[in-house]
Amino acid sequence: MSVLEQFTAIAAKVLQAHWPHKYDAAAAHLLATKFPVDGFRPEDSVFKREAELLIASGAITEGAVWREAFAGFHQATGDAYRLDCNLPILEKALSGRMPTPELLVQIASENVSKLVMTAGAAAQAERGARYEALFNELAPRLLTDVAPGSNRYALQLENKRIEERRQQMWDLPLEELEALKAKKNLRNMSKEELKAIVNSAEPARAQKLFHGDRHSSAEPQHVLDLRAKGAEEVRTGRYAQIPSMWTVPGKEVQLDWSFGLLNQLPKEMVKRLIEKFGDSQITAACHTTRFKLLAKQQGS
């Protein structure tokens, strides 16, 4: 065995001892060439110091097996932990074992509190937690308490129907679940609480109650034009006729149309109202309330 081959064997042993499975034969050969073959045999500590310098400079890089294992791990976790600060934690947790994507995923699951997620992954995780909490709150539950003498076949049919509904809700986007939650909250409110939402808003929203976000400088003639446009859209069948007041879903409570009301409703609900009645009718109705409130305010 030549001197270079002896140095390469020593270099491979040092790399494996301090960085198990991280660097390959090419790295060991490069490290060995940094020492003159006609000189004294360096101590292992000298090999280690030289290896650290080469690693820091980027001359020695991870071997293919190591790179492929971490690439597979990042792919499996959606790049949630692709941050430099996580590498020392993962490497330490390997404890000398050969890395594989599966092993790294297992290590990540066991060290979640130590690892740092990317901003995008953290936001997605928070969104997922919000989704799961809303689903568990809103989705119907399967019937498990069976009364003595009950029809088990009917119970199975009912549970099948419930399971289908649960699957439908699971397929909904987060925004629709939030809209269902807001709708549920509205149904549980008393008439006084609903009025308080509109009438006891802070000054900024109180201003919106009078002026709204759109057509804030609308004059009476402009509102008449909106009404005419809305009436034509109803006549042609494009939209339904807007009622004089908005009725809270599931409750016998009616409130005046206003920009303050629209600001409080979920976006999905406002979108459905516009799809049903059209923007012209809703805007005209909100401005009608605005004029009434302004007249009342000026007369007091």
C-alpha cells in the first residue's frame, strides 16, 4: 500500500469518526492529498483540523448518499424544515446512523419542539390547526349511544348519512368553514346582540355605517340611478328582488341594509348576497339607510 493510500485510509477513518456517513471516498482522498507523502505521518488530530478547514471552505462537501437522504426528507416534509439551524439538530439525533429519508422524518417527528419551521410551513400548520378545530366544532358527530330496542339498521343508515356530510365538510376550504362558524354565531345571537353589532361600532366603523366603502360621495340622483339599474336587472331576471330589510339566517330578526352590516358579515355571505340581489340593489339599499340616518342625525 502506497503512502497516499495509507493517508487516504486514515482520512476516511477520521471523517467517519467525527462525521459518520457524511463524507465519501472522494472527500477522504482530497484530505489525504493535503499532506506530503514524503514527510512524517500526521496525527489523527491534524487530519481532523485540516478536514475542518476544507469543510469550512467548501472544498469538501457531503457525499451522494447523505445529500439524497436529506433531499428525500425535505421532499417528504414539504421543505418545512429546510433551514440551516435545523441541520445540527438532525445530525446530532442521527447518533452515527446512516441517514435515510424515513429515519430523518422519524427524527423530525420526535424533535418537533427543537426544530424551526419555515415561515410558509408555520403559517400552513396554523391554518391546518384552525381548520381541524373548526371541523371538529361544526361537523356532525356519528351516533354511538344506542338505546335499548332501537333500530340498528336505521342507525347505520343515519350514520352513513352523517359520514357523507362529514366528508363534504372536510372537503370545504377553510374560508367556507369560517363562514359556517360566523353563520352559526349569528343564529345564536339575540336580537339585541345583533343590533349592537351594527349600532355600537367604534368611530371608524360608525363612519362606514353612514358612508360605506363604495360610492361614499353618492348623491340622491346617483342612488336613483342605482335603483333603476337594479330594477332593470330584476325585470330581466338577472337578480332577485331585494327585500326591504335583511333577515338573519335561521332567526326572525330583520335589520336595515347598511354598509356597517356588510362590514360585519362574513365575506362569503356578502358574496352570496351580491350574487342573489346584485351590487346595484344592495348599494342603493345601503345608501337609502345612510340618507335616513343622516336626516335623523341632522334633525336631532
